[in-house]
Amino acid sequence: MDILNETVSVPALGLPLAAVPGDGLTALAELGRFGGLEIGVWEMAPGTAADVEADEVFVVIAGRADVEFPETRRRLTLGAGDVVRLTEGDRTVWTVHETLRKVYLARS
């Protein structure tokens, strides 16, 4: 789906997502590109997963999670309505308590 080719409303909370291959916790839907950024909806089921982040800004639209940054010992507690900026190369550990869904813009 490319939301930039037409005027549309995307039901981000109810949008069907595709499972990320090889990962039983996450799913996503890429919606298109805007100003060189990828736009999409991403979801993670309850559980824990480690990641290395891309440059990204996202808005949590559902769920609850903690994101730890082991190298700096920082921790973010996330819930619906939170806006977050991640920096490329940050190592993170996501602990999702209630299925987390976010709308993101990322540099890829």
C-alpha cells in the first residue's frame, strides 16, 4: 500500500499486518514513503526482544512496553499516545506487556 499516491484514511488500529519472517512476536505493514522516510504500522506481541534501531520517530497507538538501552542503562516506559525518537545504532531490549502497536517514520 502506498498512502502517498492518493488521499486516504488508514485504520492504523485495525490494519491487518504481516508477520515478520523468522520472528514470532512482530508484524508490520509498510504504507509508503514520505520525504525519503518509510511510513508504516508495526506491532509486537507480549514478550522480550533485542534490536539495533534505525533512525525513527513513532507514535504508540496501543499497548504498553518498556524499552531498555543496555549501553546507557536508560529505560523508556511506553503507552498509547507517546511519541518517541530512536537513533540509528542504538541497541535496545523491548519488553512488551500489552501488545504494542505504533505508527512509525524511519530512515531506511
